[in-house]
Amino acid sequence: MKITTRIIFGYGLFIVILVGMAIYQLIIIHRMQSINRTLRETNFRNAVTCLQALRDQERIEEYIRKSFALADPDYLKPIKEFQKDYESKLVQLGSNAVSAEERAEIGRLERMWHSFAIKLRQLQQNPPGEGAVLPQDLQEDFESLQTQTYSVYQSGLRSMGEEVEMSRKTSDAAALILGCSVFAALSISILVSFFIFRSISNPLTHLTEGTRAIAEGKFYYRLDTSRNDEFAQLAKDFNTMTRRLNELDEMKKDFVSHVSHELKAPLVSMQETIQLLLGQIPGPLTEKQRRLLELNLQSGQRLTSMIGNLLDLSKIEAGVIDYEMKDQNLIPLVQNAIAEIEVHANEKQVQIETAFPDEPLLVECDGGRIMQVIVNLVGNAVKFSSKKGIVRIGVEAVKKVPETMPGHMSNPGLKSSNDRNYGLVTVADFGVGVPDSEKDKIFEKFYQVKKGKRIAGQGVGLGLAISRNIVDAHRGAIWVEDNPSGGSRFRLLLQAGKAQNNVHSTAADPVGNLHPDGE
């Protein structure tokens, strides 16, 4: 089912419930209004009419008693007016009666009044004389009429109570239905929102992971296309894109690898020819010719180094580099790396200062590859140092991972070896330094710090990327941090060898707090 169909169906059901609730509430409101109107216009009016009828009865009884007590027929004349009012009130009570009980009580009152009216007409035709006594049957009629009128009044009150009770039950039922409807609507909305969230969140999470993987160069990443919605089509298009990118990446790697390999042989041949010329085997050279050949040889060596880096990168990406891991003394590796850079350092008049421990420091590594990393670090330090500057190189044994190492730079292998010692190489320069925003980027392929003018022989930005891959393969760490005295400080952390782990070590920092003036 498509995402849009799920949304329409889910929220359509929610809207139907809301519309049903609204219609039901309108019906209940109309019913409550009808009950209130009945209470206000009928039941309440009947109760008032009953009270007025009782008052008319009392007036009639009062004037009849006076006519007998005073033997004055004039007291019987106003009775006609009260009688007329009482009969009109009986008609009103009968027309406004709501319940069956109320109509029965009013009918009984009408019959009693009809019987009493006959006696009243006879009394009016034959007024009482002096000494006449109120007949017992009239006395009983007064009491019966009063009692029955009060019964009609009570039945009206009971009818009002029934209406009020009905109103209460209706409101309770409405409140219950409203609560259940709200609960059902909220439950449905939560469920619909949850399923829609899951339908959207999971594919988006996978798409985010895939996008991140593609950004990291993992063009083999594929998304799940088994769904039956818009995200499935998006996943298919994404997989098509990554497949094409993977093909282009493989073509690029193959091209770089083949071209680099084809260029390496003629370059070696050219360098050997230049060395033969410099050796003056074909014949003597002038000083100017020698200088030009030396410059040509340096350029060839630099180009050979770049091509070598391209070949190494191709091998690393292809996963065909083999490492010969064994315990090796880290100090000679660093000394050999310094020896390779020493000529270039002397040409630039850069002084290399070292601080090594007295005891051998064994690390588990491929000596050639680690020396390649150290050569790259020392070469960069010399390259970015000013003329007559200083580069300080230190080697030390440490018991724990340095606190200055960024957390995201850590290799998982380091965390699983807390019971082991480490070998730490620090290469510090006092050059322009590396901005904080670029401390991570300089380890990416072809990235170069754009700060100031370009330095001659700066390279193409592969050395640190290759170094990072080599160090990762050794389950070590490499990072850059600010030198407290200015410039940058590159640090290389390697697992200590098995024999070295039995030796007590300290966490000295032989180069971290040194200053350019040697303080």
C-alpha cells in the first residue's frame, strides 16, 4: 500500500469518527434543548397553575363558609368569578399534561370538580338562612378537592423529576460516548501516526545510512526494494545510482592503477639515465649541466613518489595490500625515516631534534609500512616549516591512550586492548598549523589545506590518506592537534609488541612542551 493511501485511509477514518461525534453531539444538544423547553414551558407552568387552582379553591371555600356563618347570600356572588378561573385552570392543566399519571390525576380532579359544581349551583340557587350549618358533604368536598389538586401538583413535580432524570441520563450517556469517542479517536490517530511514522522513518533511516555510505565512498551499498510504496521506487533509483557510481569508481581506479603502473617504468628508466649522466659515465659535465640534471632528478623522484602513492591507494582500496606484522623496535624505524628526509631538511635548513627513550620500544607492525607513515609525517613537517625552522620528533612508551586524541579518531582495536602498552610517535613543527575545521579533512583523499600561498612540492594530498589507512590496518590511531608553541603536532599511536607489554612504561611527553627556542 502506498504511503499516501495509508495517510488518506488512516486520517479519513479519524475524520469520520470526528464527524460522527459532531452529529451525535448535535442530536444530544437538540434533545437536551427539547427537555429543557418541556421543563420550562409545560411542567413548570402546570405546577404554577396547580398552585393558583389551590388558591382559587381556598377563596371559594372561604366565601362559602362566610355565607353560612353570616347568613349573607352576597358572599356567594364572587364565587362565580373564582369558579370560572378555576375551571379555566383545569382546562390548562389538561392541555399541558405530559405524563399519563398527570393526565389521570387531572381527570380525577375534573370529575370531582364537576360533582362539586352541581352542589355549588344548588347552593347559589338556595342561599343559606340564619342559623344554617355548613353541610358535612361540602366539608368533605373541600378536603377532597384540595387533596386531589395537591396530588395533581405532586404528579407534575414527579413528571418534572422524571424529565430532569432523563436529562441527567442523557447527559451522562453523552459524556460517556464522548469520552469513548475521544479515546477511540486518539487511539486511532496515535496508531495511524505510529504506522505512518514507521512507514516513513525506517526507509528514511536506511536512505540516510545509504547516503552516508555513498559519501564515504562505499558504492556497494544497496537499499531494500521489497516494499510496495514510493520508497521502494526511490530505493530502486538509489540502487541504480550507486551501481553506476560503483562502475565509474571501478573505472577510475583501474584507470589510475594502469596509468600509474605504465608511468612508473619509464620514470625509473629516466632517473637511471639521469644518474648515469650525473656519474659522468658518458662524459664530463659542466656545473650548470649538473645542476639542471639534479633538478630534473628531484622532479622525477617527486613524480615517482606521487605515482607510488597512487598505486598504494589503488591497492588499499582494492584490499590487496598484505602486512607482515611482527614485533619491531620503533626507534630505528623513526631514525631511518629521519635519514630519508634529512637531505631535504638540510636543503631547507630545517633542524630536526629528536627525543628517544633509552630502552627499545617494541611495537607490533609492518616495519616498511609504518616507516612510510613516519616518512610522510616528518616530510610534511619539514615541508611546512619555515626556513631555518625546527622539527621535533619524539618516541615514548605510554600506558594509556592520550586524552588529546579525538574520540572519533580512535580505532576499535585500541579500546579492546586496555591491558596493553602503546608506542607513541610525535612529530611537532612550528609552521602555519592546521585550522580546527580541517583537522579531520586532511586525512581524506586529495584534500589539501588552503591557507596562504601554495608551497612548492606540496603534492596531491594522498600521503595522509594512505597513512590513515595503514594505521587503521595496524589497529592504531593517527591524528593532528595544535602545538602549544605554535604550528601542528601529528601523533601516531601503535599497539606495543607482546614482549613490550611485560615492561613497565610511563607516559612522558618529550616534545609536547618544548618551545622553538629550546626552552
